[in-house]
Amino acid sequence: MDQMKVLLVGGGGREHAIAWKLRQSPRLGKLYVAPGNAGTAQIAENVPVKATDVEGLLAFALKEGIEFTIVGQDDPLALGIVDAFQAKGLKIFGPTQAAAQIEASKVFSKRLMKESGVPTTLFNVYTDHASALEEVRRHFAAYSGLPTVIKASGLALGKGAYVCHTLAEAEQALDEIMVKKLHGGAGDQVVIEEYAGGQEVSIHAFCDGKSFELFPSAQDHKPALDGDKGPNTGGMGTIAPVPWFNASDAVSEQIVGPILAGLQEKGSPFIGLLYPGLKMPETGPMVLEFNARFGDPETQVYMRLLKTDLLDIFEACVEGRLHEINVEWNPGFAACIVMASGGYPSPDYKKGFPITGIDNAEILPGIIVFHAGTKQADGKLVTSGGRVLGVTGVGATLQEALDHAYHGVECIRFEGMQYRKDIGAKSLV
């Protein structure tokens, strides 16, 4: 059996989990991760090239004879890495720059949803601060008890969405996005939309441009603190599958199918991983936003449950033959608890603190610890990011998976560590 030289682009917990799963493929030869982290370094060779350095990554792939590239991170997709690699005849998993607009531009995404009849919230687009301010003041004057949602249109590391319950919160959100430019150019346009009730659910689908394959449902926990309090983060923990979720058919027929058809009609067929984030009001699923890559930390639970060879699936998507693959999932549940640096998601958190106890955690049954913000310094494993580790557990029941994951968390120590203690609690009721 020929073994493939593979390049994985990214350096977070998502990429460590993908690398861990790829390592199980008998068809995998040499695996490179750019830039990777201390976790990927244990199972692959890290490459000191940033995920956003498309030219550097392409030069590396050509020089090393990379046979297959997988893009984990959103930024390189928005920068056109897939187009650049394809122009040189290289196989790469991910959507083109045009198709990746489904995530890179919330304005593009919302308009496409409207055109395609995909259920989503009412919205308006603003390019100047004064008009946006006028809209939120009008909203709270008319609907004082109803939140509104303000989003930077571009990529903002999962932190560009603000659920505003008061006019003061809305004014602050617009100031941060449009005046102070906390998210840079991502805030040149803002989407102001109605608030949708119900719990959030993450849906993922492998896509080959023509057909798609849904994953089991997952649920991320975005707010930093227990009880869904505090600022939004990139994600503080996940469960999969969601025990009460039973709308897979509706998601296929009303959301994933129509949006893929809409992209096809625009001449931008979507090949890669499509991830609609849903709200579940009583009326049925509504799309909050689309992502054009795996969720993080959803990937950490999905890789624990996936049974089929991941490299086979990726290659089938790129070659337009996903229908030939029987994608299978292990029974039971998986949970991921994110251990973050003190102060995260504020950008002024401290890093460089030694991490201990991972080996003790992984001795426990069903525990795998995925690295996110870690690096080796002076022979020690230290923190190097906001989200540091994702501690994952599996079990026959959701409660068992959560118990395992939290037992793993209890083994690990680093200064200032914070994590939510109520991941999955809403689904245990």
C-alpha cells in the first residue's frame, strides 16, 4: 500500500485532533503540520510556516513533494490557499476562495441564505457607524426587552458576534467593531440581525461539490463562564451527539442541500467541510452562520467518535466520490472540556506557564488530551495561547463521557487555568 505525504495547515486543538485521527490511517506516510503545536509535534513534524503564509506553504509543498494538503484553519481559505495549490496541480481539501466566502463574509452568507430559502434571522447590513447606531437605537426604543445581534462581517477568531441585551451593550459592540476596530478589517461591514431563541447546535457535513454526508450533531459552549455568562470565546467545550436533537432530515433538506445548490449556481461548488451553526427555536432549525471548515472544539469530539479512515474521506471529497464512502461513527458519546489561560478571551492574558499532569490524565480510561495553545520552551511544556488544552472523554452515555473528561481535567495544572464546569449540563436534564 502506497503511503502519502500529507500537509495539515493550522496549529490549534482542531489540527491536533485531525492529526491524531489521520495518524490511524494505514495510508498515511509522513505527516507535516504548519505551524502545529507541542501536541502535533509528538505525532507529526511541525513546519515553522504560518497558516496565513500561502506562498510559503505552497513552496514547502512543492519542495517536499506533498501529495495531499488539508486546511484546518479559516484564514488561509479566505486568502485563497486552495486556488493557489490547485493552480500548481496539488490535491488539497477545502473550499476555493469564492466558496469560502460563506464564512469569510457574513454579508455574502446572509444574502445567499435569503436567496436560497435557507431559514435564518432577519438582518440588515451597515458600512458606517452612524447608520448602525441609528438602527440599534431604533430597535431598543421599539423592543426594549428583546436582544439584538451584531456581527463583524469578516473573520474574527470566533469573537466577532455580540448578543446585546441593552442599548448600552449594542453601542459598545458597534464602538469596538467599527470605531476601535478590535477585529481589524473584519468590521468594515456589520450585520445587525434579530435574536433567535433556543439552544445552539453545531452541524458538520463532508462535501464533494455534488453530495454531502452529515456528522452527528454537536453542541459548543461559547460564553467564557458557567451558566452561559461572560464574553463569547472561540468555544469552551463540546458534546456529541446532542441527545435531544432530532432534526437531521430538516437540516439536510432545508439548509445544507439548498446552500450547496446556491453556491453551485454561483459557479463556486463547495468541496470541503461545511459547518452551519444553528439555533433551535420551536419553529425548527435556523442558521446563525456558516463556517467553511471544522469547528474548534467540535473537531475534538468528532475525531473521538469517527470510525472511518479520515484520509479516505478527505480524498473522496476532493475526487468527487464521497458517495462511495460509508462514513461510520462509533456508538456512545464524546465530550471536550477546554482548559484556557486566565483572563481569556481578553487579549491581555498571560502565557508561558508550565503545564503538568497530561500524562496522568491520559492514563485514565477514555481520555485523550488535545493541545491548542502549547509549546516547548527550555525543555518544558508551557502555555502559548488563550485556549490551551482540550480534554476529551468518551462513554456509553453523555454523563459517562463528561465524567471521564472532567476527571482528566482534574489531573492537569497550570497557573491561572480556567474552564467551565457545566459543559453538557443543558442536555442532561
